Amino acid sequence: MIVEYLRYRIDPGEADGFEAACARASASLAAAPQCVDYELSRCVEDPASYILRIGWASGHDSLDERFPAFLAEIEPYVREIEEMRHYERTPVRGTGGSVPTLYAWAGGGEALERLTEVFYDRVLKDDLIGPLFAGMDPGHPRYVAMWLGEVFGGPERYSGERGGYHHMVRQHLGKAITEPQRRRWVSLLMDAADDAGLPDDPEFRAAFAGYIEWGTRLALANSQPGAAPPLEAPMPHWGWGVAPPYVPSAGHPAGS
């Protein structure tokens, strides 16, 4: 991903017009399939200074046929650009403590281990998906709790102790999971979340369900005969209503 920064100096008397022009131009960014996100910020200490940040899926992206419409809106302010640079993201990034992680909100590792113990007890008794877990390692519920903990912003134990993403994705290869089995897996996990006493507020459950849908659908695809998912990829990290950027050619990490 490439991040483009455009730094503007706008006369205070033109600020409203500039912001309105950027809002209109943003329609072109929102419609561009190669645009990941965008944001216009105004400096608190120096209100004449603005920064427009645009995230691109790669360094070779442009607005294609949408560029004329974008340029038409911001053209009156192009002369006010003081700097335009492109940056590559590094692994040094994260979130602050003002918003709790899903891991913390769920109750930490103890809550997730309680969840997976309840869940796999149900799984082993289920006629549809129980056979998929015949001969399951007794430690499996704890390993899945470690995976969920790391995905939801907790300690990186799955990466450190279990081999990370490449270990998890290999567990699904050749399993030929069916859609009815995936749906049963999801249903049993949601029931287990209730029985294990995970938070039931709509925000947490929506984020939790979002990851479970995302992960199980990828696991389903990765398990099919002939599937060739990438075997080396970063661990997925899931937040409040935030999914990883969609990059069709790169593949996606999954977990279940």
C-alpha cells in the first residue's frame, strides 16, 4: 500500500470553499477501485495548513477515467499545494489505548479459552461437523483461543508458540469443507459465545460475528480441492468494524 500526502496552505477566507471542493472531489476517490481510503485534516495550531491523505493499493495506481472529475474540483487549489509525496507503510503501526481491543473487551485470554472449551464440546457432539474434528488434539480449543486472542489485539502467542498464519492456513488444506458445515460452525460458535458469557453488546457482537464470517468463508475456500491460498502471510488483525484492506491479487489470511 502506498500513502500519498498532499499538503496545502489555504487562505482562511477560502477554507469553506476548499473543504467543499475536496468533499465533491472525494466522490471520485470513493469510486476508484484502487483507492483504499482518504482523509482531509486541518492543522489545529495553523488552520491555514491542510493535509489530504490518500491510501492507494499500490504505487502504480491513479484515478484512471475519474481523474478529470477529481481534478476539476480541486484545480482552483492546485497552486496552493506546498508538498506532494508518496510513502510506503512500514510494520510500525498500531492503535492507542483510547479504545479497548476486542481482546480486552471480550475479557482477555480467560474468556476466549472459556468460549472455545464450550464451543468444541458442542462441535464434537455435532453430527454435521463433528467428523471434521475426529481425533482432535486435546489442546486444540486452547490453540484456537490463542489465535482469536492475537487476531483481536491480544498477545502474539499464536505466532510465537504455534507458527502464526502459515500454520493455521495449512490446517484447512484439502478438508473440502461444505457450506452447510461452515454455517453450522458459525451457529455453534455464536451459541457458545452466549453460554460462555462473552459481552452481548451490539458493537462487540457485530465485530465478533464479522470476523467469524470473514474467517470461515476464507477457510471454506482454502479447503477446496485444488485451492492454492498463499501459505505465508501476516496474521490478520480485527478491530471494531474494521476489515483488512481488500487486495484481490494478494490473498487473505483466515482462521477458524
